[in-house]
Amino acid sequence: MNPARPSTQSPSRRGETVVPARRPGVGSLVLLASIVVSFLAASSAPTPLYAAYARMWDFSPITTTVVFGVYAIAVLLALLVLGRLSDHVGRRPVLLAALAVQTAAMVVLTTADGVGALLAGRVLQGVSTGGALGALGAAMVDVDRGRGTVANAAAPGIGTGTGALLSGLLVQYAPAPTHLVYLLLVGVFLLQGVAVALMPETVSRRPGARAAVVPEFTVPAGLRGPVLAAAPILFAVWALAGFYGSLGPALARQLSGSSSVVLGALGFFLLAVVGSLATVVLGRMAPRTVMLVGIAMLVVAGTGTLVAVDQSSTVGFFSSTAVAGVGFGAGFQGGMRTVVPLVAEHERAGVLSAVYVVCYLGMSLPAVIAGVLVVHGGGLAVATRDYSWFVVALAVMTLVALLRLKAPAAAGCQDTPG
């Protein structure tokens, strides 16, 4: 999230601590990427379990989407408040604290006996994930700028997708379905905590930690055009993620007529993993071209989903999901790269805060509205059709805004976000 500040061996200034001479290597990069994967896997692990929770505690799709939306809002708030903290106190303290909170979240979810505990566990997950993502992204670039950028792009989707699929497999074929996946993740987080404690620090500490936890929302006048052009597609792709993470499993089971938990998790897996691969493959294309690819794929995917729901086609649904994954990866990367390279360094945190507000509101609010539509608006199929038209409309809005946008001059930085 934040550009790397390469450390030096120059004497420390007052209030700073010099980074130790022992430099982090490829092993540190692998560790950091594995933490991104495990955190995002933990975030999607409850997805295949929502049907089991609904049966156990007798709640509706509205509650399912609220549980999902609460997580997204918690991530957003933690990103805004804690996203810059590691620049001042170091990467390792932030990561160790995040791993501790994530472990506590797994314990809460393992012992959950009702919706209240489920919500509490999801909030803890969101705070931990949001607090760690900035430090993880920056630390990977600290270690190796090129490989770190690739890891930043690929690891989140891989973690999200594999977490949902692995959880589905455990729920389907292993004992204690509402406990085992969380207990396995506790073991992973404990091992990662030991490894982080032994990992060399990647940045020097510097004063200003208190100021860093004050969220910044700043969009300079010259950047309002690019931000407004990118906002609809960023909202749309994260709305897709919200739908697949909350109601997608139920739709897959309804279309297939199967009760398979693995089949229900497959949609979220496809969306996330294909999105990550698209991000890597399209990384060298011009941002405008990438965004146009994202727009086209979202329109195709939305249309395909409409047909699949109308025909009750399982194959059509999963095919559309794979196309939507390309749209997700391209749309997110294109939207970010349309904005971020144009931002002056001293304005970057504020602009990114505003952008992530758009993303995580997209992830949470439409999903909750879809849950209401399932219960009060005609059922899951009708809600899916409305959702698909909504995503297509946002993609078209992005196309119109992009065609009207004049390319502004970059603000002295051509780095793309991780």
C-alpha cells in the first residue's frame, strides 16, 4: 500500500532506530507472502460454513450478508487507521500484533455458539487483516521491489480462493466442520508468528506514529477526474467479491441442485484465483487498456450470469465466474493504476484512503442489499439478476467516464500499487 523506503546504513537521526545490518532475503519474502495468503484464506474460510451456521442458528440470507459486510467494514476501518503505522514503528511489531489478533479471532470462531460470536470473530478478523495488509505489502517491496510487487498482486487472490476451497473440502469430508479449519489456521499463525519474530526488520523506526493513525481523505483537484473515472469499476469488482463471498455458494448449490459444500465454494475460488492470475498477466499493459479489458469482461460475465440463472445452468454459472475473475483482476488493477501513479508522494496516503473506502463499501453494502432482496424481493435468482445488471451498469459508467477523461501529468512517481 505504501511505497518502500529503502534503508541505508547512514547514522540514525534523532528518534530513529537503524535497521540491523542483517538484511532480509528471499526467505523473508516467502514468509510475508505466506502471511498474506493465510490471512486472506482465513477471511474466506467461513464462506462454505454459512449454510451450516444458518441451519444451526436459524438465520436468513440477510444475516449472512451482514456477517460478511461487517468483516469488510472492519478491514476498511483498520486500513484507514493502521495502514501507515508500520512506517513508524516497524513492520515486525505490526505483524506480530496482527497475528495475535488473528489467532484470537480463530479461537472466537471455533467456540462460536451464535450469531453474536460469529460477528465478533469476523470483526477481529477484519481488524487484524486490515492492520496487517499495509505492513505486509510494504515489507514485501522492502525486501525485493520487483518480486514484492508480483507477490502483492498474486497472493491476496490465491489466499482468498484457496481458503474458501480448502474450507469447503474440510467441511465436506473432515470431522468437526465448524472447528477444524479454524484450529488448523491457529497452528499456521503460531508458526508464522515465530518466523516473524526471527525475521530481520526491513525499515527504520521514525517518529510520527500518533499522526499516522489519523485517517487522511484527500483528493487533489487535479486528480478528481481519474478518481471519479476509476470509482465505478473499483466499486463494481469489489461488489462482485462481496456477492461471491456471501451468497455465491448458495447460488451455486441452487443452480446445480447439489448440497455439496465444495461446489458452493468453487465460485469464490474461481473468482479470486483467476483475478490474481489476470493481475499478473496484465501487469505490463497500459492502465487504460487494462481497465478497458476489465470493463469488457465484467459486461460479458454479467450477461453470462443472467443467461446461466435463466437457464439454471451450472456450467454457464462457473464459466461466467471465470470471466468475472478476469474482470475483477483487470478492473481492480486498471482502476488503481489509473489513479496511484499520478499522486504526489505526500498526498498518496490520503488518496489511497479514499480509494479503499470505495472498494470496501462496494464489498459490503451491495451484498447486504442483495441479502435483503433474497428474503423480501423474490428470492436468490431474482437478487442475482439485479446484482448482475448493477455490475454491468457500473462497468458502462466506467467506460463513459474513461472516454471523457483526459490523461493528466503524473506527479513524479510511476510506481504501481502492489
